Amino acid sequence: MLLVLDRPGLSLGYERAALLVYEEGERKRSVPVKSLERVVVGPSLELSAGVLGLLAQHGVSLLVLNH
């Protein structure tokens, strides 16, 4: 599955083996990492180093758009 997060106000966290999508600080969605092949994020998305580690651990590629 491809996950695209390109709107302003979004942030990405994690819990166990799931990515957590937040909008304006409110949790909107949980996505199991095992279902992902690639994550595409926009330039304003906030994420932690832990998210990067989780994606790498599960072989999920990350594409960062810068405009």
C-alpha cells in the first residue's frame, strides 16, 4: 500500500508496529506498517526519528517531496 501525506497540519507518529497520522494534533488514522510499501510525505509534515527507524526496520521506502 502507498500512504501519501501531503497536506499542511499533518504529523506522523508511531505505536508498536503502526504509523499514527495526526491532523492538527488530533489522531486521525492508524496504519499497520506491515501493510505499507512506500510512504510519501510533503515538506511540512512532522515526524520523529523513531518513525524513520520503524519504516527502515520493515523495509518501507520513504519519499519526501520538498515543494
